[in-house]
Amino acid sequence: MNEFIEQYWSFYSAGVAIFLFAGFALVLKLIFFKRKRRKKEPHLTFKHWNHRFENDFEHLEREMHAASFLPKDAAKLLKKARKKEEKNEKQKDKEKSIKTVTTIREKLQRGLKTEDVLKEHSNCVYVLTFIGSVMATEVEQLREQISFLLQVAQPADEIVVRLTSPGGAVSQYGLASSQLERLKQAGLRCVVCVDTVAASGGYMMASVADKIIAAPFAIIGSIGVVAGIPNFHRVLQKHEVDYHLFTAGKYKRTVTPFSEVTDEGKQKLQDDLTAIHEAFKQLIKAGRPDVDIEEIATGEYWLATQAKEKGLVDEIMTSDDYLCSKLDECEIIEIKTEIEQNRLEKFLEGGTSIFKQWTASRIPGVGEEMEDVRQRFR
């Protein structure tokens, strides 16, 4: 009991301190930054994966030379062999380049347009990251990234979406899956990689892709629809409080928190959920025609290894392994959306992040039961 009280008060004190600090920082901002600043629009940033470790490799090589574990003669022998290998690799690259130039020259001489030539020779893999919340607000960034790719990506290119989502609101995730559908309609290959979870609306998005790759312990599935509404009608009756609801249209409101719930209203809500579930099933069936939709659309979820047996996943692999396997053949470019912040905004965001991490490490508290993870999948 003492330990619980101590944890509670430490949590409370930290919360109050952070709240006061945030308030003080806000006051400072109002005082010293009264002048309106032009709002900077979000912009795309790009990271080239193929060369991201080059400086590290060079640094490691220098360190290895500084503390070599091989005899000098052996090191010289290996160095000589490595130079020979590099020479052979350069020769192969040169031959490949000459062949490519010859092929392109022939195509241009036949009257092929430069646009068509580029379409055949492009070899880019564009990487997007989608970490979805319940309301899928991240879809705004996704739609901008995809609109950009539709203008620059070539048919020979590939779009890889690193997807993480436990699902959420139907309309928002329906829009998110429609964004991936835009890629397919444009003739671009789309691959979804799931490292941790793609459940419910998250799997709705994944099912649109040409291929789904998942890490062994990723959570896949939860193909169902749920709605929960608390009802306080009897509480209001007990305290003689009237609640008046005015509508035009028989089914404008069926089940509400304060009105009496009728059998007809409950049936209408159930019919609506069933209709959404059927649409969900049809979307998955369209993307993955070989699955037994009635078997998998029960609201259950599985580990990726089990999901592969049911046809929900094509390959078991982490996104890192999949992308690294393409490094030698393709140019891998990661695309992110960034919003510029001033120092104070960055500082406050960092403080909020630290507070969230701290509370996550302290909760659940002493005596509390662990959360049923299934409640996370909507």
C-alpha cells in the first residue's frame, strides 16, 4: 500500500510540475513571440538508403586498421585480393553501363520518346511509413506523399509502405486504403510491410497492396466492426431529468447515450454494422481472392506465421530484410513529411514525449490488471 501511495504521489507531482512548466512556457511564447509568423507548410524530405552507411563503413575500416587482429602479411594479402575484386566489379559495372547506353541509343533511334525510355529503365523503390492512430489522422500526410509519387514514379518502380496500425474509425481507414488503391490504378506496384501490427482498418489498408510482407510476430487480422455506446437513460429517469431529441428522418438517431434504446433502434445499428462488415469483406476478397473470407472475417487476429497459412500474408520477413535485399538492384528512397517547428515548439514536444514515456513505464500501477490486448483492435 505504501509503495502504491508513493508511486501515486510521484506521478501526481511530476504531472503538476510538467503542467506548470508547459503553462509557463506558453506564457513566455505569448509575451516574446507576439508577432505573427508565416505558417510554414509541411514539406517532403528524402533519404537515400543505398549510401546511408558509407561513412560508417569507412570509419570502421580505419578503426580496424588502427587495431588490426591479423598479421601484416595477411592484411597485405587480403588488401591485394580486395583491390582485384574491386577492379573486376568496376569492369562489370562498365560493361553494364555500355550495354544500357547502347540499348537506350537504339530505342531513341527507333523514335521512342524519352519518357517511354525512362519508364523502362527506372529502378527506384520509394519507401513510405504509415503509423496509424484510431482516427487515422496520418492519412493527410499519406495522401500528399502518394500524390507526389503519382507524378514522379515510373511503372517499373515499386512503392513500399511500412504499415503499423491497430485499426480505428471506418471512414478514415477506408480513405487510407483508397490512397493505396490510387497507386494500383496508376499501374504502380505496391508492397506493404508489417513489422508489428496491421489489424482491422490497418489490415484493410494492407489488403489493397499487391504483396503483404510481415515479421514473424506481427499481429494480423481482426477483420470485424465494433460500436459501443454507453446509455444513461435510466440514470436520467431516476433523477427525473428529461432528455429531448428532435430528428427528421426515421433513422436519423437510433442508439444515443441519453435516449431510451428500442429494439428497432438496436436492430438498425446492428444492420449498419453488418453492412460495413460486408463491405470490409468484399474489399479484402477483391485484393486477396484466394482467401476463405468467411473463415478469416470473424474478428480474430493471428501471428503473421499463422496468417500466412490462411492466405492473409504472402511472405514472412521484416521490412528491413526486404529493403536490404533490394539494395544491390534498386535505388531505395525513403519519403517523409516534415513540419518545421521553432525551438520552443520542439522543446514542448520533447517534454510531452518524455512525459508519455514516463507514464507508460509507470502504468499500470500496483494491483492493476493487464489490459486485454483484443480491446485495442476495432
